[in-house]
Amino acid sequence: MTSRNTLSDPSDLLNAEALRPGSALDFGERRPFTTTVSLDGDEVVFNGIRARDGWVLQASFEGYAVTVVGVRFPPEGLVLIRILDVEPYISGRREYLRTMQPGVW
């Protein structure tokens, strides 16, 4: 999730995902759609575009532009929560990578 004060062009965000090394994503035909996402316990209407392998959702929330890019999973049922301390998540990811790739981490 990106929190900024301005919204990016959704097509640009999907194009950036498609350029990731080894992605092999198909973002051909793009269709607009709207869905409701639980954001910090509030139901917020997000507008976005959906393609074959992914989607982009955008909304304004508490003065911020919130953008979510999803690849190969459905946006329905998406729940976002505010995380004030990211260190436990970073530490957990490092530990996971150590167990999955011994000697690399």
C-alpha cells in the first residue's frame, strides 16, 4: 500500500508491475471497476482498473491518496489496517527468508 497526497495513473502502476524482472504478467485489456474495502475499520469505496493478471484500486482517506496494486489475487474481501511499527514484519520476513534460503541470508 502506498500512502501519498496525489493519485498516480492506474495504468502506469500496472505497467510498472509488468516491467518487474521475471513477472510474465498479462495486463492486456483493462476495465474500470469499483469495490468497497475495509480500511482501518471504515468501509471505503475504491475506484480502479482490473486486468487479466491484476488490478489497481485508489481512494482518498483522511486526506491521503491510498493506492493498492494487486497481482493474481482477487480484490474482493480486501482489508487494510494501519501498521504503526513495521519492524516485526521486516524481522519476520528476514527470518522466513533465512529458513527458505539458508546461506543466502
